[in-house]
Amino acid sequence: MNKTSRKVGILVALALILLLSIMIAVNMGYSSVPLKDVIKAFFGIGIPGKIIIIRQLRLPRILVGALCGIGLALSGSVLQSVTGNALADPGILGINAGAGIAVLLFLVFFPEMYAQSMEIIPIFAFIGGLSVLVFLYTFAYRNGKLSVKFFLTGGIGMAAGINAVMLILSTGLENSNFQMVSRWLVGSLWGTDWHHLKLLLLYLIVPVLFLLCYSRKIDMMLMGREVAVGLGVSVEREYRVLLFVSVWLAAACVSVCGGVGFIGLVSPHIAKRLVGIRHCFLLPCAMMTGALICVLGDAVGRMVITSIEIPVGIVVSVLSAPYFLYLLNKKNM
Amino acid sequence: MQKQEQVHRILEGDSIKRRGFFEAILVLLFLLTVMAFFLSVCVGVAGSSVQTVVDSLIHYDSSSTMHHVIRELRIPRALGAILVGAALSVAGAIMQVVGDNPLADTGLLGINAGAGFMVSLAMVFFSSVSFLGVMGFSVFGAAIGTVLTYGFSGASKKRITPVRLILAGSAVSAFLTALSQGISLCFGTSKDLSYWQSGSLSGLRWNQVMITAPWILLGLLLGGGISSGLTILSMGDETAVSLGAPVQRLRLIGIITTLLLAGTSVSLAGGISFLGLIVPHIMRKIMGGEYSKVIPASVFCGAIIMLLADVVGRMLNAPYDTPVGALVSVIGLPFFLGLTYKKRGEKKSE
């Protein structure tokens, strides 16, 4: 019992830290706004110029960042649990790339539809991501088992190849589009607004709730196939449903903020350290860690050099790739 | 068992029978390289014909723009493609033996990313540095990338498997690439860099080609020099030691050669992945396991692929250049997947 309360305590503390870092992130930026004005602006009082900066520019962007962090972290957690592979991540496995190329194809072939059709882009992204996953699944599935190694190598190869194709496609775009695409390929929150936020909420809320309700079943499945079957879980079908959901999450995030890698890898590991492996704690904890990484990464990217912003994808990669290497070094593969 | 058979085959008469075959293939590859070179020189946005190319070589007319384009832009570019293709293929072939890793490639193992990282540092902090200096940085960066990848793959503790190396390589690449992108964004060199990083031959001049050519040739000669040693090494360490090969020294020379080749070619054309993976595999299929044959053949085969990919890259989206590195990756991906797939099949049968 004591343990449970400690875990709840950690979750509450994380939530508070997240809230605090959102406040700080709102505070940071090209024109810095004192904290007092930030709070005032939330309630719509204070200097009009500052209200616009905060309410129309910074706040939506930061919230989109937090949501993307949540989505990617959940996607990564599920992938790691389901494939039994501690190094899985939608970025590393090429799912982000698959989603990205679907969006890019849409952009190249229907440029005039892009502005009015934000709503359906995540669906394209989903199709792209899912095709990569299906391919990987068939590539690595033999003798009734999913081979962890080949799942990863295949994913890395796919990611490299698809990125190359995207580069080829994007050289045909006109210059302004090219700038946008290349920014988006590394993962950036630049120019996101309330519209994106609504969209992301719409696409994320169902799978997030679903996974949270589902966490007990994931636990059962992790006890091993025989035990799970004995407890009445139809493993194969559940696996597919979960993979499906994780691709959905990644695709929604990619279609808004581009290919931010490594969040889905790192946050479940940090969460495991904090609250252990039971999914009813692990998933919320990973969600908040992911949101925290994304928000802080974006804030750092805006702060390092005031006149230029470094895309959040770059910041996160620089910070998390060493962690991946550390894990790889530790794990027996 | 299999290894022993291989040893027998190589040590005894099997190779002598196929000697004529080897030379025929080599001549064929050489002719193809020459043809690809001419194709590359002839094709371009400005257009041209074989006649003009020959004219520009023999009776150079300084008033003709076409002659100027051919002499100052296209020929160095085609030569650059040959150098880079040859260098990366041989580097890949050596790495596959020295690291005992059939999936080795300078791009996949983070070596190109390391070189690119150092070049971006050099561009920002020592912007006045000469091209020779850039090349030096690049070779140094290649060494950093190698050390990081092998270090983090847990090489010290246990036997390194190819998969671990590829995982480590991809993370090291992601890390170093992100760092160099960050640096270049901060200092406003990102436009030049992003294009270059994806592997492109555009804007090559005689100057760069002339500076890198001797080093790449040196690397190729070194690779050729140790090729018979590599054949012995490829049969496994125990066999090599019992045959009296200086295993440690061979490894060291091999690694140095790889770094030299990869570093110089990255400074010339940016990061090109998968080329070093594909070419040696194809050549081994055709030539068999003898590296004194595989390496010379890889030189030509790599050059041909680079020349043709560059031509396609120029024509695909004319007048814009499509980065040749991206095209090579697209060709290389199915190959890579096929190789991992096949490897698994072999494992199963054991």
C-alpha cells in the first residue's frame, strides 16, 4: 500500500513539474514576459500586446508540444511492451518516417488542398505509418515469433530509405515549401496554433483513454503468452490492436510536429525507473515525462540563441541519443 | 567445415581456373566506367554531345561557354563521382572484413556522420580554413564516429554482433547529425550544410578534386596492398593466425585505410550511405571470396554506380540537383533489407 502511495506521489509531483515547466516555457522567448504578466494574460487582463503573444503564439505552441510528447511517449511505451524490445521507438522503427512520407506525398500532389484539409492529414500519416509497421511485422515475423533484432534493423533501414525518398521528393518543391518541409522533417513546433491543438486533441484523446483503461491487460500480456492465455486474453489480437493504436498516436503527432525522434524511446525508460513496470502507473508517468521532454526541449531550442530557434527535434535528439547508446551498451542483445 | 572448404578452394587451384574470367570482368567494368564517365560529361542542363566533349578536350576553345562548362564543371564533377564511389566501396569492403560484419557501411556505422560533424564545426569556427584543412577535419571526424560507434556497441565486453553495431551506428549518426544541424542553424550555415550532408556532388571544382585525389588513391592502393591479407582474415581469426597472417597489423592498416577513404570522400561529397554496403556484396557474388579480386572490381563498380546516380540526380528534377546520396540510399535500402533477411534464413538452417 505504501508503495502505491509513493507512486501516486511521484505522478502528482511530475504533474506539478510539468505545469511549472509550461509556465516557465511560456515565460521564455524572444520577448520575455514577466511571470506576473503571464498569469494575468491567462485571465485576459493586462497589456494587450502581451496577451496576444502569450495566448495566440506561445500557449498553443507549448500545449501542442506537450500533447506531442504525450502521444509519442505512449506510442513508444506500447511498442516497447508489445514487441518486447527495450529499444523500440516510432522514430527508430521508421514509423515516423512512413507517416512523414505519406504527408509529404499529399503535400506534393495536392498542394492546393493542404490549407483546408488539416483534418484529414493525420489519416494519411496513419496509413503511411501503418504500412511501415505491417511491412516490419512481416519482415521480422517467422516461426511464430517476432524477432526483436530484425524488427529493429529493418526499421532502421526503412527509416534511412524513406528519409532519402523524402529528400528526393522535397527537392522538387519550391523554395518556401522546401524550407517548411526540411524544418518539419527534423521535428519542429514552429507555427503551431490553436487549430493544431484542437486537431491533435481530437486525434489523441480516444487512443490515450483507451490505453489507460487497457493497462491491466497489457500487464497480463507481459507475464508471458501462456499466462495471458490462461487469464483469458487473446494475445495475438490484442497485440495487433495495441500496435495499431501506437501507430495511430505516432501518426497524429508526426502530422502536426514532424519527426521528433527518441521521445518514445527515452520516456518509458525514465518512467520505469520512477514507478516500476505496472502499466497503470507506467503509462501516465511516461506520458508526463514525454510532455516534459518535449516542452523543455522546445524551450531550450528557443532560448539557446535568441534570434534563431533550433527545432525541438534536434534538441531532443542531441539530449536523448546518448541515452539510447547507454541503454544499448547495458542491454544484452 | 564450410570455412575449411573455403580455405581449400582458395589455396588450391580453384582460382587459377577462373583467372581469365576475372580479367574479362575487370576489363568490362573498366569500359563501363569510361562509358559512364562520358555519359556524365555529356548529360546536363546545358546539353551537349560527344562531339563537343571530345572537342573541348582536344581543341579547347576558351570563347565557347560549352567547352568551359565541360572542362570546369562537368569533368571535375564526374571525376569526383569516380573517386567517391571507389573510395566508399573499398572502405565498405575493408570494413566488412576487418569488423567481421557483413552489414558494415560507412554511412550505417556513424562514420559519415562523424566526418560531417567535424566539417560543420570547421565551417563555423575556422571558416577561413583551406580545403585541405577541411579534409583533415573530416578524416578526424570519421575516426570520432568509428570510436563512438564501436565503443558504445559494447565492443569491450562481448562479441559485437552486426545488429548491435547498426543500432549503435544509427544512434551515433542521429546524435552527431543533430549536433551539426544545431550548430549550423545557430551560425546560419544550415543551407549549405543540409544539402551537403545528404550527399551531393554539385559545385565540385578542380581544386577539391585535385586535393583529395592523391589521398583517395593512396587509400585505394593501401586497400589493394592488404587485399590478400584480407582474404585470409575473412576466413576467421583462428584460420588467419594459423596461416601466419599478422592479424593485428592487418586490422590496424585496414581501419586507417577505411578512415582515410571515408573521411576524404565525405569532405568531397557529403554523407553517402549504403554504397559501401552494396558494392562489395555484388562483387563478392561475381568474383568469389578473394579480396585481391573483389577490391579492384569494387573500385570500378562503385565508380559506375556513383556516376550513373549522379546523372540521374541531375536529370530527375532538372534544373535542380537531386542529392545523389538520397538516390543511392533508395537503391541501397532493398538490398540492405534483403541482406538482413537472407542472413536470418542462414541462421535458421544452422
